[in-house]
Amino acid sequence: MSNRTADLDLTGATEAFCARLSAEGRSPATIAAYRRDLALVARVAGELAPGVVCRAVTAGLLDQVFSAGAVIESERGPRSAASLHRMKAAVRAFFAWAAEAGEVNDNPARSIRMHRLPRKLPVFLTTAEKKRLLKELKGRTDFSTLRDRAMIEVLLGTGIRLGELAALDMDDIDLDAKHLRVRAKGNVPQVKFIKTDLRTLLRRYLAERRRHGRPEMEALFLSNRDGRLCQRQIANRLSHWLRRAGIEKELTPHGLRHTFATHLYGATNDLLVVQRALGHRDVSTTQIYTHLVDGQLEEALERL
């Protein structure tokens, strides 16, 4: 081990850690959150122990860091339990990597206690609300409404994420094979089944899309200016149709993923099916949907 490697400061070690996350395919948003949290920890540690290097960080110093005012409070007031939990998770992941990489002799973050946060129940559409939303979209013939309906029904019928929807290209849809391809979290390719009525809608949309879009545009969902719809624009379109349908819930496009999962669990009562449909690595992430379903949600996946 060279002296330079052994004496990495916290900032340099953080950059090496983030490079490792990038190589593993972690999302830019996740890496940015790690970098932001670890930068604050490094700054506070440096104030408490000037010139401290990664190898010299102790469990006692980390205890002081998480008791410091700059960590407990932000400029906007006390930091939430969720923010502190995320920061501790970042520090634990960072020092686990540092120990594996030989940047520290012993992992000083091993003793950091992580208390399980109470999970907030996600917001989703009931069966009646989903019918109201789709009824508002059906029967209109203009291209922008057909596009919006296709986007919303893809989210409701496959459970993909907003970013995955926005990134879809024309070639990602294979109606004959009954699937669409997405790049999921970590840049992992996934194939999603397209049910019968959604295939019918997408076949109609694709025919109109070819007439309206420029041939060189690969994006599946186009803005009114023939560019790829961004995530914010998609969210705004959903909000527009929720208002038109008289649904007052504060529902984001991710809420349609929750709707898909909730109704699928109600239809199957099988958590592993929902886990596979959502692409969750750990079934514990999926378990929240067991708390959302009552006996009235009995639609099968083909009827979602």
C-alpha cells in the first residue's frame, strides 16, 4: 500500500468511493446523494479533527460528527429522521468500501446504529379512481390526449418508473413479442409484459406517432414540439388529467407504480409475483403492499 493511498483524505476517498458506485452502475442521483452526505460528514469531521485522513477516523469521531449541530440541523431547521438515516447509511456504505479497499484498518462505522424508520404508506389510486381517470382520457381523438393516455396506461399496466417511461424509444416496444424493454435502476435491462388491451392501445398510438413525429426522432413519447417528453412534462400531464377527472390526491407518476403494485397484489396475493413485476432485488422492499390491499381488489393482471 503506498503512502498516497494510505493517507487519502475524506474528500479524495469519497471521490474514489463514488467512482466505484458509478462502475457498479448506480444511478447518478444516488451517487449525487452519497457525495452530498459524505461531503457534509467530511467537513464536520475536518472541523472536529483538522487534517484528519480517512485511515484516522474513529468510531468516537463519527459519534461526534452525528452529534454536531451542522449535521443535526440544516439551514432550514432540524434535519428529518429520514435525512439522518440516509446520511448514516451513506457513511456505513462508505466505510465498508474503505475497509474492503484497504483505506482503513478497521471499519469505524460498524457501531453506527440504524433505527428502522416507519414506512409511509404510498399514495395510489383506488379501482374506482383509476376507472375515472381512464374514462376521462378515453373517447378523445387528438394526438396529445392519445399520447397522454398511452403514457398513463403504460405506467398503470407495467409499473415502470417515470425515468424509464421517459427514456423509452420506439424500438423498445415489441408488440408481437408482447413486451417492452427498459433500463431499470443500476442500468439493468428488464423486459416488461404488455397485456392485451395495452397492446391494442399502443398499436393505435404507434400508428399516430409515426404520422406526427419526425422519422429521425427515436423517442416514443413526443412533446408538442417533437422533442422527447421530459419527466417534469409527463408529471404535469398526469396532474392535468387527475384534475380533469376530479381526483384531488397529490399523486405523482410514481403513485401509478404504487397503484400497479397494490392492485397486482390484490389480484394475486403473491408478494413474489409483485416483486418480480416491479424488479425489486429484495422482497422486503415489496412488503409494504401487503398493508395496502383489502379483499375488494380482486382484478387479475390482465384486467388491470
